[in-house]
Amino acid sequence: MDHSLTPQTVIVVPARLASVRFPGKLLAEVSEKPLVLWTAVRIAREAPEFPLWFAVDSEEIGDVLSNAGFSTILTNPDLPSGTDRIAAANEIIGAERLINVQADEPLVTRSQILALTEAIEKTGSDMSTLATPIVKSDDFKDSNVVKVVRDANGFAMYFSRASIPYPRDDSEAAEKKTLPLLRHLGIYGYTAEFLRAFTVLPQGNLEKVEKLEQLRALENGRRIAVVLTDDLSIGVDTPGDLERVAPLLLASEAEV
């Protein structure tokens, strides 16, 4: 991959080995291939026109990626979020716009990546991200499923692990028919200017309480464009998630 010219838009994947709910998950294997490599190969296949980098927090995970031919940048393991890690990597890359695909999202699609790119280029927002309709009542009540509420122009009003907007009458009919219940998908687009500003902002109280880094942007008056997608990318947060995603990964590999 030729990085001799500074690209306008790149994909940077923050790859952090530590994980509270699933220690070492990015090196957990499906068919003898670490999860992070499944994600890397998927991105390279789905969006080959974008330069691809991995912002890693350790040589252990960096070696896995570089040995497979992917470009890596070693970042400070003490950085508080994936966005901070991408900002640090962009000090070397120097891109104007960046797409953040999570290393534990091995089913990300081309349409999702292009939607993020278009939103960050055309809406005048500081960030772009994705959401998909919630169709299961259990997902709406699950604190591991992050919800988002948009304003009339498609910009984020709030993200939460709580059930928002909350249907006061708590009826299934209301949830499914009248409320815009949206599940946030944790992949983002950023401008380089926003990233530079983000890194010097202190962590806000909402970010600390909800453990959602995008709330730091909202707390400081930044705009986040939220694009709807029908593609539901399954993130791997627990060993159970890996078991669910494994047959889908094997099936996608067989289709190539």
C-alpha cells in the first residue's frame, strides 16, 4: 500500500488489546484466525480504495497485523478512547478526514463505510456515525445496546445505554410503531480539525458515567450526523458474541 501521498480520507482502526468484558478478544480465534485479522481482511475487501491503518496499543497486536501485511502505528496504551488513539495516529498519517471502524466489527459493510464518508464530507458535521432501527424489545432494554436520539435534521441529540426515548406507557405497539428507536453502531467519521480539538477536551461527566466517548463531543457543542442503515454489523463484546458471529464469518469467507 502506497502512503507516499497524503490521502484526503483514510480508514483507521483503533486496536486495543485490553478488554474488560472479553480480555484479549482481538486475538481470539475463529478458524485459527484472530478476530482482528477477520476485521482487517473484511475492510480491505469492502473498501479497497481507502488507505487502511491500525492504531495499536501494543506490539503484540501490532505484530499480528503487520505480519499479515497491514499498516500499523503504535500508540500510547494509556489513551482513554479509540478516538484519542486515532487522533494520535493521524499526527503521523496527516489525513483530512478519517473513518473509524472498530476492530471488533468484523462484518462491517461497504455501504456503511461509504455512508460515513459521505456524511462527514457533505453535512458540515464534526463527526458522522450510524444507527439502525431496533426491532427487538429486549435490545431496547439491554444496557449493552447503545441507543441514540436524532433531531429533525438527522443530528444526534443524545446517546445512552438507557432506553431512550422512553415510552411512558411502555407498550410494545408504541415501541414498534410510533417511536424512532435507534441502535447506535459504533463506527465514525471525523474531520482532522475535530480530532485535534477532541484530544485536548477533558472527559465530560456524561462520557464518564455512560462510558460513551461520543458524549464528549456533544457535551462540548459539537455536531454528530447520524445516518440510518439497514446493515446491522455485529460487534464482538463477549465470548458469546464471538460464537454468534463465527458462522457468519465463515460463510462470508466461503462466498469470496
